[in-house]
Amino acid sequence: LFPATLTYDTLRFEYEDFPETKEPVWILGRKYSVFTEKEEILLDVTSRLWFTYRKNFPAIGGTGPTSDTGWGCMLRCGQMIFAQALVCRHLGRDWRWIKGKRQMDNYFNVLNAFIDKKDSYYSIHQIAQMGVGEGKSIGQWYGPNTVAQVLKKLATFDTWSSLAVHIAMDNTVVMEEIRRLCQSNVPCAGAAALCPALESGMLYNGCPEDVGLRERLPLWKPLVLLIPLRLGLTEINEAYIETLKHCFMMPQSLGVIGGKPNSAHYFIGYVGEELIYLDPHTTQPAVEPGDSGCLPDESFHCQHPPCRMSIAELDPSIAVGFFCNTEADFNDWCQQIKKLSLVRGALPMFELVERQPSHFSNSDVLNLTPDSSDADRLERFFDSEDEDFEILSL
């Protein structure tokens, strides 16, 4: 391991650089060489949106916490993996953030969706309060699955991004379900607000049916696929490591949220036997827009070499993310997953099937009405992984 030290509020970092290795560096589907592309690696990492603990933001719920230090690290990791989906959706995987350079409006639209205030789509305020409906009190630890379920709910209000968010439960990805979700003509909740007068009429991708509209609008809603997994009992089973590495090699990769016991990280790639990650465990002051309405954005980009840790140290409870902007992207992802099952020494982390197995009662646990028969199932989905994490005492 290559140690990193930091002083929380002063943001003084001392990070060791990437190791001089012939091993390729993989960052969210991109392959780099340390010897010839070190600047490109660091630019790619810096361009990811980095969300950390913040202090002095408006009180959550009006009277709640004004800082998430000590409890919000998994919520911040959820923000990071979802922000990467929005970057791919609105800016593209090739987009890069360069310090001091004026960014396009869409970049600020993405960033504003995560700012620490109650009316941002994916703010810490929205995640914490939406989590109350999932049985999580404000300030309580979330596991990877819980934050994924909450983000799915919040995405229904983000009509600008118009995402189809699917969470694959029971270690199974059902292709038929995803195609039905992404090809649906029925808009997500909140889309009718764009056309209130036509609320009762059939909408097509969030807009009213119109002559020629079908030619102008895509038949596929961009897909965010999150797969909560448990890759062992108390530590990761070595048999899954090669498969996990391959996930970072896919062009559709959004990375992985998980961590070590006691702390959550957003994993964006690997080199050799080490995972590369962004760490939310730094407390920064909350950011307010300037007088011009422009948002100071430097603190949302990690401008030092990223952290690394041994894959063997990874807590077995994770959620893997993928983004498929088009149906062709999804078909390509399915082919890659099928090929991955043929790799020697790589144990599949989840199953890819065409249709829903008969033992599944409902693919969308959030639409279940809990009764005595469903209570155990819901508890298993939402809370089984959370008990393995403890809040870090600061």
C-alpha cells in the first residue's frame, strides 16, 4: 500500500504518486500506461466529480445536521457514482475538467444537481430525507444497496436527465426488465410537470405525442444500472477479484461504491492488485454560488494523485454501476458479461438472464406493499449489508 496523510479541514495532502509499473492503469473503461500517459491519468481522475464531507450547509430538514462529517461518506459515494452517470449523459466520457477554464453550462447543471441544499436533485439533504422512507433516520449509516435505492427514487424527479435507473437484486440482471424500462413510453414521475395541460394524455419520453415526434426522440432512455452484491462473508472471496477488475475495463463502467470496514470509498479503477478510489473523508466548507451566480468548483475535483488500496482489503458488500446511453451500449455490455463468464479463474459476480426467473415475485422492491410475507425480504434487501459498516468516530 502507498500511504496518504491528510489534515481534514486544511486540505493539506501528501500523496505518493502512481507506482512505476508496467501494469496497465484502468480508469472507468479507459486503459493507460503510467510511463507514457501519467498526465492523462491524473487529468481523467481530476475530471471526476469529487464529493466529500461538508460543514455549515443549511440544516437538513430545517432543524437537522449542518454537516455530514462522520456519517455521510456512503451518501457522498452514492453522489459520486451518480454524478459520473450524469457526466456521461450530458458531457460524455471524453469530457475533461481543466482548472481555470470556463466550463459549459451543462457542466454547472450537473454540479448544481448535487449542491448541499434542499432543492438540488441529489443533494445530501434529498438523500438523507428520502432515506427516512427507507427506515434510515437522518445521520444514520447507509450501505451500498440503501443509497442505490434512494438515488433511484430521486432520479424520477430529474426530468432533465430522463434516466432509467434499474437496481438488479438477488445477484441477477434480467435483460427483458431493462429493455421494458428503457423503451417505455410512460414517463417517469414528474415528467408531466413539463406539459401539465397534457398530463392525462400519453407521453412519449416525457413529452406529448406529436406528428413526427417518434423520429426526433430516441427510443431508449439512458440506463443507469446498479448491482448491489455481496462477494464473501467477512472479506472478499478471491475468486471474484478478476471479474471485479473486468468491470472497470468496460466502457460502460461507472465504478463501484463500497469500501473498507468503517469507511466508504468510490472506486474508479485499478492497477495491478490495487484499487484506485476517491475518498470522501475530508471535511470542506459548504460552497455557495458567487455574486455572478457562478459556482466555485475547484473543491469538487480531486487535484492530487488518487488513493489506492489492496483489492483484498475491500469489504464484500459493494454496488457496481454501469451506464448505457443507447440500446447498442446495453447490447454490447450484455455481450461482454457473457464473455466474462468464460474467463478462466473468474467467478461471475452476478447472473445475466433473458427473462425473470419464476421464483422472483417482483423486480422492483420499491413498489412492494410490505406485509408479513414481504417484511423479511425488504429487510434483507435494504439492511443486510449495512450492519458490516460502523460509523467512524472522529
